[in-house]
Amino acid sequence: MKIVLDILFFTILASWIPDSFGQDAAVALKSSLLSNYDKSLRPVKSESTPVNVDFDISLRQIIDLAEKEQTFRLNVWLRLYWDDEYLTWNASEHGGVEYLTIHSSEVWRPDIFLYNNIAETYGAVPSITDVTVTSAGRVTHLQPAIFTSACPVDIEKFPFDKQECELEFGSWIYTGAKVNLSLVKPYADRGVFTKNEEWILKAVPMERQVSLYPCCPEPYVTIIVTLQLERRSFFYMFNMVLPCITLMILNVFGFYIPPDSGERLGFFITILLALVVFLQILSDSLPKTSTTTPQLGQFFVATIALVGFSCLASIVVIRLSYSSPPSRPLPRWLRLLLLRYLARLFCMNTIAEEKHVVHPAREGVDNPAFLIDDDEAFEQKNSSIIDLNLSIGEISRHIREFVDKAHVKKEEEEDQDEWKMAALVLDRVLMFAVGLGSIIVCVILLL
Ligand SMILES: *[C@@H]1O[C@H](CO)[C@@H](O)[C@H](O)[C@H]1NC(C)=O
Ligand SMILES: *[C@@H]1O[C@H](CO)[C@@H](O)[C@H](O)[C@H]1NC(C)=O
């Protein structure tokens, strides 16, 4: 019975030994490795050897690209690999321990900074994670980080703009001869990238650059990561451009409202106000720069100008159609231009076919002889009856006055009608002009 228990005990012990021995070995190895380790010195045995740091980056998420503040915030996974000459061991001498994990604050790390950082962290990469060290001394440091960088946003083509935001990484104190950064791949890894609602990430090329700074004679190596972004413009098309185009169409058809209905000017002014409100909303979300005007802003301003023109033109048309007495006849050139050529051009045949150029009524008035002729004949025939003659003369004078007045009135009405028709033709011409202007504005600024 005792033998059986002993065997059981030893089998259990035997099954435990390798693990506990493994951990012991790792603990011993770690303490022996770190006992004389100075993490502030470069881990090379010869001073002239550079530490070759392989740099790679994996994009996780674009948190924000603020046009107004010109800042860019994103979440990345940094991947750094280098050789540490002091963290090497013979695996078979240390219980087969092939690799160790050590907290990154306990070993030397390249002091990689984001140069164009604008956050309070100064662009430093904090030591959060552990590093993995192989027995050959290869250190792998994988670390998540959130960076805020400056990104000059060019809003000229907004909302159809493409932006390029750069992240500039480099060692802060070590020159290229001490810490030599190099790229693992020419493009950043996008395998774990989360789709952004506002931006399409086109490509992320990376570039190694050697640059000199005024401070120091030695060259420094930097890695430039360029994020090529394209804005998803659907939001702006749907929420701003579409309403604006609707207002544009309304503006064109505003000329269809009869000028004497009294609502036309109010209609145009309402459109104008709506557009100003839209422009206000737009300018709230953009930087207050005066060097460039975004395309959408230009579109709004052009539309406002068109509506403003409609208001002005409307005032003129209303004034024309209410040409109050004493009215003057339509000037000859205006009559020719509007009632003949333009009316014909815009297919207003009923107006164009009327005889506007000659005034039949006016000819009669200009030659008052037709009344007097009748009068004299009457007088010659009945010269003997003086009383009758006198009273008839008076009646005829009254009739003449009345006829004169009627003629003048008729003439005025005809003049008025002509002004009204001119206004009608002008309205049609303006409607076409504003429509054409709207199409041109849309084509130039939206395509
Ligand atoms: C590791 O140690 C074993 C045994 O001591 C030895 O045979 C081997 O050559 C060593 N390997 C290296 C790379 O030094
Ligand atoms: C630094 O790395 C680059 C490419 O990775 C290499 O061409 C260059 O020779 C290295 N410089 C030094 C001093 O080792």
C-alpha cells in the first residue's frame, strides 16, 4: 500500500517538476539578465554599432479629424523590433527557455516620439506593455497608442476634398548612427482598421527619411507615415446641397408668380433667408480661414447671388407692370426688343404677333380733322337756325371733348397693357436667365 502511494506521489511530483523547474529557470534567467542591465544605455557592446530598429505600424481607427482645429487623432498599434546584445542566453543551458517576457520599462527601448504631436503627452510612446525577448536577443515591442497630430486640412474642395495627414516618428535623442530606424514594409498594415464614417482611407504609404536639424550636425532618421484620406461627401450632398438645389429651382420658378399677386418679392426674400441660414451652418463647421473658400461655400454664395439678382429683377418687373399714370408709351427700342424679338425667341407668339409698333388710335388723335369736318358740314347745311346751331355746336363740342378723353384713356390703357406685356416677356427672359445661371453654377461648383 505504501509502495503504491509512493509511486503515485512520485508520478505526481514528476509531472509537476518540468513546469516548476521551467518557471524557476525563467526567474533565474531574468534576474541574471537584468542584474547588471542599465536600461538607459544602448544595448550594444561596441559603441560604434547602431541599434537597428525595425518600425511597423498597424492602423486601428481614425478617432477624429477636426477641420476647425486642424488636428488629427488616431489609434495605432506600434510594432518595434530590435536586437539587444545584453539579453541573450543559451536556451539549453537555461532549462530550454526560448523566450522571456519583460516589462518594457525594465529594458532599453528606442525613444520613439511623434514629432508633429500636439497633445500634452509630447508624442512620447508610454511603456504599457511587456516586450518579448528571444534567446538570440531579438526584442519585439508591440504597443497600442493614441496620437494627436497636427494635420493641415485644406478645405478648398470641401466637401469633395482629399486630405493627407502625416505622422512623423523618430528617435528623440539618438542620431541615425546610434538608432537606425528602418521600415519593415512600405505600407502600413490596415488589417485591423475600423471603417470610418466620415473618411475613406485610401492608402497609407510609409517613408524613411534622413534629415538634418539646425541643432546638431548628425543626421536623424524619421519615419513618415502618410494617411491619404478622402471625405465621404454624401452627408453634405444630402443635407446641404440637395436643399440648396431645391431652393435654386424654387428661385427659377418664382418668376412664374404673377407680378401683381403681391407675393413674389416675399417668396424670393424667404429663399434668400433660408440660404443664409444654410451658409451659417456650413461656416460653423469649417476653420475661419480667409485664404481659401470651400467649394460648398462658393456654391452657397453663388446661389445667394442668384437669388439676390432675382429679388432685384423682380422689383424691376413689378415696377414695370404697375407703370402708374401719367404713363408714357413704351419706348420704341424696348418695344422692339421685348415685344418683338425676345417674345419670338421665347415662343410667346401671342404677344409677338400683335401689332405693337403702330398705334392706330394715336393716328386718329394726331389728326383731329375728322371731327371738325363733320361739324362744318353740319353748320353749312343748317345755317339759318342759329339757336339750334349754337346748342348743337355746344353738344358737338362736348362730344368732341368726351371722345378726346375716351381716346386718351384708351391710349393710356393700351400703354399700360403694353408695359404689362413687356413685363411678362421680361419675366420669361429672366426665368430663363436665372435657370441657365443655376445650371452653370451647379455644373461648375458641384462636378
Ligand atoms: C549552448 O550550450 C550547449 C551546452 O552547454 C552547447 O553545446 C552549445 O554549443 C551552446 N550553444 C551556443 C550557441 O553557444
Ligand atoms: C540604416 O538602415 C538602412 C536601411 O534600413 C541601411 O541602408 C543603412 O546602411 C543603415 N545605416 C547604418 C549606419 O547601419
